[in-house]
Amino acid sequence: MSDNLFTKEENDYIRKDFPLLNNREIIYMDNAATTQKPVQVMDSWRRYYDEYNANPFRGVYGLSVDATECYEDSRSAVAGFIGAGSSSEIVFTRNASESINLLASSLCDMIIKPGDEIIVSIAEHHSNFLPWQQAAKRLGAKIVFFECEEDGEFKAGKLKELINDKTKLLAITHLSNVLGRINDIKTFADICHEKDVIISVDGAQSVPHIPVDVKALDVDFLQFSGHKMLAPMGIGVLYGKGELLEKMPPYMYGGEMIETVTRDGATFAEVPHKFEAGTVNVGGAYALAEAIRYYEKTGFEKIMARERALTKAAMERIDAIEGISVIGSQNAEDHEGIITFLVDGVHPHDVAAIMDAEGVCVRAGHHCAQPLLQYLYDIREKKNTGGISTTRISLAFYNTLEEVDRMAEALAKIRPEMGIV
């Protein structure tokens, strides 16, 4: 671990941009749920409304043109950030959940027939399971689960066994919000495309923490949310290969997604606008572009080095505390900033409440991944107080080693304070 990653000067330099971290006496370790926002991002959001606010696209006056440029420049920034071939492959939504729902409606209506199969990994957030489940029910298709090993690894051989002539799509996360493990998406994409199967990837946890290049990965679709990567809530992204987006019907209908409307029908706008009905969130997109610039200025090399060093330190300290078991891999390198665990004899909600009293913000519950936790619970055949609930810490580059130490100190007090020896 490089000492210069966590000098006081370096910590202060990084944290100075995050007002909440400087104004509240808390240790924030719930970054997988939502990240804190740097002042530059929130200033950009305000700047849009102070200087450029108007309804974009149809207006011919200057201010409306400015708003349109803000929106489309933001789309270009997103395309460049994830390596898309064109800004037209970027659809703005409210969040990753809406992006997936768009696909489960528009794409599935186009490709799914009765008897077809949709493969979904067992590790999916409910947002990347429920839309496919409902689409399968609506269209007479079947959900097939791609199951991981106990350490969270998804094996390519198992995927090959699942794919058959009825398989139309694989939905899988790039980085699990419970296990913290990066999946081998490029290999999975190659397997899918050999069989003409579409691959849709949830990038909500990966895009904020590791470099993601959609062309290099060769994914057909990828979704992520702005609020998990320093931007405001209410802005999300759907990336899709242009040829697929062109074929898909609109998901919602209304203003701005049409070219012409008559009494008898309508013609729709070009991609991506045919998927963006109604007044769009220009301020959110503008702030997301600023968040991207913040990532690029900070650099993923530094972000990854800090987060991996913090994860290693946290794993070492947790391993040293009696009565705590980590879910998934026991190796720190398999946890990209996310560590989920059980405290023997203590319900996860009690763990989170006790840690909150110590000023440490962690997440407790099923993390919107009940099928995964039930699956791991079943294969472990080990009872625990929380049932399929767990406690999770999730780290970001603005966390510090001192915070990891304080988190571990608070965690070590829980069982003794509960009278468990």
C-alpha cells in the first residue's frame, strides 16, 4: 500500500470538494447506494438553471438553442466516457432502473416470443431482474438463472451450458452490489454473440469505479445511474448499439419523440430522441457531464488505487474481528470497494443502528438482491440471525484509512456490547 495515497495533504485535497463530508461528523460508507456530490458538480447544476435554462430542441430563440447544446454536449461527454461509437447510442433516462425497464419493454416486445428464454444472473439487483421477470410473464417466455460459485465467481462454462436455441438475452451485472466482484463481461459477450444472444449489462456499480469501454467489452446494452457517480439523482443512461436502438420501438410516447403527428398516426424522431419523451432533464445531464470531467481530472488510476487500498485495509481489519463472516470471496482483490458481511448473533439492522451511533453510515438488509442472498444462504446451509439480510460497507475514493480504522473499531464493539462472547 503506497503511503502517499493517504497522506493528510492528499486526503484533504480530495475531500475539500465534498461539502457534506466536511460539514457532518460522519463516516459515509454507503457509496454503492449513492455517492456524495463534489461542489463542482452541484455548481454546474445551478449554473445550467442560472444561465441556460429553457426548453430544448424546438425553440428557435437563442436560449433554447443554448439549452439544446448543453444537453447534446452532455450526451457526447457520456459517449466518450464509456467508449460508445456515437453520441446517438446514448439515451438519457431517470436512472438505471428506467433504462432496464425501457429494454424489457421495447427490446423484449421486438425479440421475445412464447417459449423463449432470458438468462439472468443470480446476483442481479432487483432492478435488473424484475423487469425481465415481468417481460417473460407478459410474453410467455422463461427466466433461466445463471448461478455463481459460493465465492461469487460466474464461470463461462456454466453460461455455455445454459444457452440454447431458445435463448434470446443475457442480463448480468458488471460489478455486484453485494459481492463487489467484477464479472468477465467480455468473455460472456463473446459466448453470447457466438449464439446470436443479446447481452445487457448493469453498469451501475462498475462505471463509477473502473474504466468501462462498451466497444472493447462488445456489450449490446449497458445501463448506469448518475447518482452513484457523483451526479444528482434523477439522471440515468442507457447505452445501446445503434443498429439495435434503430430497430426498437419507442418505450414512451409524447412530446419531443416525434417528427410528425396526424389524426391517424405518427412518425418518430431519430435515435436517441425517440426514447426520450417529454421535457428532458437537461440540468441533470449537464451535471452528469461535469461529474465525468471530475472523474477524468482525478483519474481512474488514482481512484482505483485508493479504493483498492481501502478495501484491502477494511478486509484485513474485518478478518481480525471475531464473529464476522464476509459474504463471497475471502480475498480483498475480489471486492471492488464493496464488502458484505454477517455479525454472528446480531441482526444486520442492529449492526447498522449501533454503527450509526458511532457515526458510521453503512447499509443493512437484502440490498435489493434477495435471490442472491437466498441462494448463498441455501448453499452455505448456515443459519444466521439476519436470515437473508446482511450488512454492507461500500467505499469511495474520498474515504480514508482513518475512517476504515474507525469503522473497524465500531464493528469490533458490537458483539461485546450485545453481551455475546
